[in-house]
Amino acid sequence: MTSAQYELGDLTVTTYREADAHTRSAFQALVLRLTPEDGENGPDTWQWVLDNNASFPSELYDTFIFSHRITGEVLATGTFTPDDRGALRDNKIEALGVLGFVNVLRRDLRGRGLGRVVWQFLDTHVQNIVNELGGEHQVYLFTANPSLYARLGFEELELKIAYLDAEETICRKTYVSAE
């Protein structure tokens, strides 16, 4: 795909649990290729995907795979998980969950709006959960670049966690039920 702008209509979104064998295989190959330059470590990240998807406590949590609507090519991913690397547990933080492993897997498509579409999808997914649950809920993410997520409604906390020989900042967003 060569388009510089993406819309959700350009994509098919499936969950890791529901993906067919071809999509899972393509997803695995892309994840295993990731390097610290991509903000991930391929083999460790793949193990994280397997572990998280084996242990999600409910249908609220999943890894989402974004593919091109026509070609089926896997392009991006994002996960909503109850915790990420035990950081909430270790810091005694109660929350609805963590947005993590948000990554445009095809490197040549980075910076072209696809990541924004993934974030819009995940934000809507979490908002729908909060609307069903009612009330107010905290959601976190961990990043080396917290200023990027401020415009998405996340506030930077002073808490840091180690990842890939660096530190990531814990950021929080409060979702409020639309009810």
C-alpha cells in the first residue's frame, strides 16, 4: 500500500484469538523481525504475545491485528491487556488495563497515519468497554516518548520502568462512561 493516509475502512481488524492460520503466521514473522530500533525485541515480543493471549482473563483484552482490506497484508498491531510485564502489579496500580505493543509492523509505512488509526481503534475499544462497565476507569501505557501520548489524553506520571536497557514512563488516561 502506498497511500500516505489511512482510514479504518482501509483495514481489516481481527484479534489474535480469531485470526486465521495465514494471518497468524504473517503476524508472527513480522513480530519476530522487530528490533530495539522498532521499540521491541522480536523473540521476546513474540513470547509476550503468546503469554498474554494465553492468559487474558476475559474478552475485554486482546491483541488486535490490522491488515490491508484488499491484500490481507498484516500492517500493524495493538494490544489491550490487564497488565504489561507486571508493571501495574509491581507498582501496586489498580487499573482497567494497559495499552501496549502498538506498532506499525511494516517499517516503510511509519509516519503515514496508520499508527493514528490504530490508536483511534484502541481508544474506541476501551471507551466501549468503559461505557458497558459504567463509571470511571484508569488505563495505562508505557513509553519512552510520553509527550507523543499527551495529545491522546495520557498524562505522564513520575513512575519509570526498565525496558530494553532504557526507561519508559508510565502514562495514565482516565476514561469516563458516556452513560
